[in-house]
Amino acid sequence: MGRIAGVTAAETRERLLRAAAKVFAERGYDGTRVADIAAAAGVSNGALYAHFDSKAELLVAALRAHGRQLLANLFAADPDRSITDLLLVIGRWLPRRRDAPGHLIVEALVAARRDEHVARPMRDYVGERADWIAELVRLAQGGGELDPALSPDALAHLCLLLAMGSALITPDLHTVDNEEWSALLTRLVRALAPTDDDTAHRAEPPQ
């Protein structure tokens, strides 16, 4: 179970990330051994350590990979979508999530409370997510979609709380009507839009 003939290093890494997501979701972080992930990916422990230094690094790498894929799919589906609409699409999906990233985030958050080896990369991961959302907010403010007086960091923090909370409050624990949830999100986003005074001020020519 060393390197598989005809498989590139990038493909091996992708195998490991898929295997890690599956095994962590099934067995939990504490219940998973590095050897379990290597076996699920069809490679040796040595091949795994050629790509990842530790189980903690592999957990956070799997989170990053799944998060990027979700966003890539959304952008590919409609590259001209506005930023506020993109946030709405993600928000509408949250109460229905039954995905691998949801399982992974729960495992990572729980493990981070007990294990500093997980906590360190998780702080980086959460910080990256917050920075990415805050940058989207700034772009939306520059484009007149969101009130420029809003704090991008505070709004990013709210989005993180919603996203990570949705991984804990799964549909089997509590459900909400899709139309009612969508209507609530739409009202919230409208409340974050620029006021008439903001719009008028933006339209004024510089003195």
C-alpha cells in the first residue's frame, strides 16, 4: 500500500482528503487513527506522512478542501451572482446541511477544545474563513450592496456563528420551514442594505 502506480502526488493527496473526511465523520477525531485513513485511501502510513505531518493537519486540510469545493461550485453555477445573493444562497442551504464538512467542523471544534495540536490549525482555518467573508462584505459595500457603516469583521463573525451552528443543529434535531427561513434571511439582508442617505451621498460628486 505504498504509492499507487500511475497516481500522481496531487491525486494521492486528494484520495487522502476524501478518505479523511469519510473516516473522521464515521469514527470521530479521537476514534480515528492515521492508519485508518491511510487504509481507506489505499496507501501506506508513510505515503500519508509524505503529505501531512499529523492527524490534526489532515483534519483541517480536509475542511479547507471541502469548503473550497462548495464555493467553487456556487461561483461556477452563476459567476455573475451578486455577493449578497451568494450569501443568501449559502444561508438558505445551512438548515438543510447533511454534508461531510458539517461532520468535520463538529469534530474539529470538539477536538480543538481538548487538543492544542488541533486548536492551532483551527484558529488559522477559522481566521481564514472570517477574512474571506469580511473581504466579500467590503466588496459588497464598495458595490453599494451593503451599508458601508457595517463592520465587515462583525458581519463575518455572525456568518461564522450561523455556519458553524448549523453543523451542530442538524435537521434531525430541529427543522425550519424552507420558505420561512428564506423570508427571514431576505429581510435580514435588506436591513443590511445602504439607507437612502447612504445612496444619495455616494451619488454626490466630489467637491
